[in-house]
Amino acid sequence: MTADTLPDTAKVFMSGRSQAVRLPKAYRFDTDEVTIEKVGDAVVLRAAKPAAASPEARRKQLLAILDRFEGMPESIERDQSPARDLPSWD
């Protein structure tokens, strides 16, 4: 490691009975929860993916979408032109 590639540092402290790390501003997460994984001697933090919505919440979302759907028209205008002769591929 050279002097221009030194890693950033963060303070480690106790918060109650838990150890905590104060992340520098450049490393802050835009989430309330992270996943944590130990890889060798490194600790990797990643923003946690939001939990899957409950079946009832998904049902409500779907019903809200369906309420905005206007349905099919009473009649559909179709192309009435005669079928074209297609070239034979034989």
C-alpha cells in the first residue's frame, strides 16, 4: 500500500453492550438496516434489501393497480385486409 492509497479509518466505540463503528460521511447508508458478513479478516456491510411485502400488502397493491385499469374496449377494430401470399421456404 502506498501513501496515496491508505484506507479511510473510522472510530470504534461501545454503545451499551454492543460494539459500534462511526462511519465517515462518505460511507453512510441510506437505509435503517444493513447485512453484515465476515470475509477473512474483513467485515463487509451492505444495505439490506427491503423485506418482501406480506401477501395481504401485495394483494392491496395489486387491487390498487387494477382499480386504475380501464378495462377492454367494447369493440376492437381489426385489420380486415386479405391475407398476403407468403413466399415458400421450400
